[in-house]
Amino acid sequence: MERERFLSETFGSQDLLWDAPDILRFDKDSRELVGAQLHWPEESAPAEEAARLPLTPPVRPGGLRADEARDFRQERCTVLCRTPGDAVLTCLRDLDVLNEPLEARIGIAPDVALLVQHGAVVGWSLSDPARYLTTGYTDPDPDPPAAATRRLLTECLDLVTTPVVEDVADGEPAALARLRAADTALHDQREDRHRADVLLQLIATYMEDYGNP
């Protein structure tokens, strides 16, 4: 009910039947950005491509304000760029974004920035993603994530993005062994249980479809 009321009081991009774009919602009166739901893609850029991601310009906090109150469609990003240890996850419209410099990085929330090129949003980034692991409509745990959680986040992201996810789907023994090992480690983890449960949900479908002999 709260979500439906929120959508009725805002404008912008939203999901519709048979369509699930990224969601950016703006207040009808102030036209300020008040909500976002961003999807991460299953295709992971090769390390040499991800290394081309520019580090500048720095993030400029401040949010967004719409020029006019109208609905639109915000395309989802198609490629995920990862850094060592997954300290930052960056999702891009496509790899062509890497061919030119970014005009701006606009901070819209703690550790979340939209990437702008040629006046358009072409991606977004999330710093320290392990800190923000949570279920829908639930605030993240305020305590820092455990070291084991950070390691298992990287392993789970490997398992659900290319190229490893293709090996999982093809039944490659080594990939399936990694999937089962991650599932066991997450079930056995005693600290940071809420985040561990979130990661279990991330790989649950793969465990159900491929992980059980």
C-alpha cells in the first residue's frame, strides 16, 4: 500500500506489466528525485574492459531535479563492471560508454551515484555493496559487514554473472562445486546472518535448478 501511494504521488520511470525498466521517481511538487530502484545485469564485463572505467570526475552529491513533470522510461543497464574485491559495482548502458569520458557522477544516496554522459544517465555505481545487502523494503544492517560476507559476496557475484553462470547452467562440475560450497558456507556462517541470508536468496534459484544432485 505504501508503494502504491508513493507511485501515485510521484512521476518518472516505473515498471509496468511485461516491462521492468529502472525506476526513477520524482516528487510532483518539487520535481526532486525521491526514489530509485536500479537493476544489475547478469553480463559481467571482462576485466580488461572494466579497467577502462574512468575514475573521474569525482562524485558530486546533490541529487536530481526534473525539468518537467512527465513520465518516461529509463532503460536498464546491460553490463556490470567489477573491481577487485567488489569494492565498487558499476553498471553501464553498454560498453560503448567506456569510449568517451563521463561528464558527471551525481550522488543520489550514500555510496550511490548516477553516471552522466552527453546529458543522459548511462549507468550507476554502488560503493561498498556488501554493506548494503538487505531484502526489499528493509533497511541495511547498520553494523559493518563481516569479512566472510565480503568474500562470499564476490563468490556469489561470480556464480550469477558471466562467464561462470554459463558454466553453472551447463553443469560444469567445477562450477557446480563452487555453487554448493558457497551455499554451505553461507548456511554455516554464524555472524552477519541477515546479509548471509540475502546472499543465500541470490543463489537460491541456481541451487534449486543446478546445485542439488
